[in-house]
Amino acid sequence: MWGVGARWRSASTIASEGRGAGGRGHHVFTQPVPEDLAALAAVAHAGRLTVHVDRVLPPAEAVDALRLSQTGRVRGKIVLDIG
């Protein structure tokens, strides 16, 4: 399972009712499956995959973006626009 060359990815989740300081989260490890990635790519290509963006910030505000992400109060992704 954890052998040399294994391509495991880490993901964190937090229950919506547990958001904020002290919220309950889960940390899981997953191994990408090519067929699943292809299906996900097809959904994205068809325009049926949406990602909620909470805010877009310039690189000069990267420290603020990190601090904001650690509050647990962000409802979506924080994007750094390197334009």
C-alpha cells in the first residue's frame, strides 16, 4: 500500500456543521484511478463541473489568503490570480 512509487494523494474534508475553530474534519488518502479521472475530465469538459470561488486575490495578498483559509470561514476556493 505505501510502497516505493505509490502515487497516493491526501485530501482533507470538514463537515459543514463543524466549520470554524474546533470543527471536525477527516484526512483521507486516495490513489487516483485513471478511469475515474477520465470521467471527471469529461464532466469538466462538458461544463457540468462547477467550483465555488470565494474570492480572487493578487499575489501580494498571499499571506492574507493563507490566514483567511485557516479561519474555517471560507465558503469556496481562494484563488491567487497570477495573471
